[in-house]
Amino acid sequence: MTTHTTDHNKKPEVKPEAMAAGGSSKPAACANTHEGKVTSVEGNKLHSTCQEGKSHSHTVASDAKVTSDGAACKTEDLKPGAKIRVTTKPEDKHTATKVESIQKHTEFAKA
């Protein structure tokens, strides 16, 4: 007679296709999105720091959707210190296609 045991404390396996580049467990759909704070805006260049404190620079695409507290705005309306969520093209991490800023709200809208 063969006895089978099940380990109920075992974590579920994350499939490789559901992982972001670089081996993190962050879903691939979110791999091109990060949050941080604006440090400066120069024309269509957005400079920010991420939650880990690293500096980032993005070119904001001419057709990018830019919002502040849910209302449409321009890139130059983003002020230093504003909390932002930047979405880039999956194949181009330096071009922002969507920039969401919050100043009055404490949390970003759910995607």
C-alpha cells in the first residue's frame, strides 16, 4: 500500500510566463509600471525617484495619457514631490505611455 502526503504549507508555484523580466514575482502585466515621486520635468522629460530611491528618467510620449488626481493634465503640470505611477512600453522602459499623479488622493485608482 502506498501512502501520499500533501504539504498544505507549500507556496503555490509561480509560472514563468506570469513573472516579470528579471525573475521577480511581480506579474508581467505590471512589469512596465512603477511608482515614485517627481523630481523635475523638463519639456517631455520626466525625472523621478522610485520607492527604492533610484533615479529614473522617462521621455513622455506625445500621445501619453497624463492625469493628476484622475483629471487630464499636461506633463508640465506635474510638480516636484508629487506621487506618480509611470507606465512604459513593454519593449521600451524609457518611454512613458501613461503618467498618473496624485496630490489630493492618498492612493492610486485600481488598474
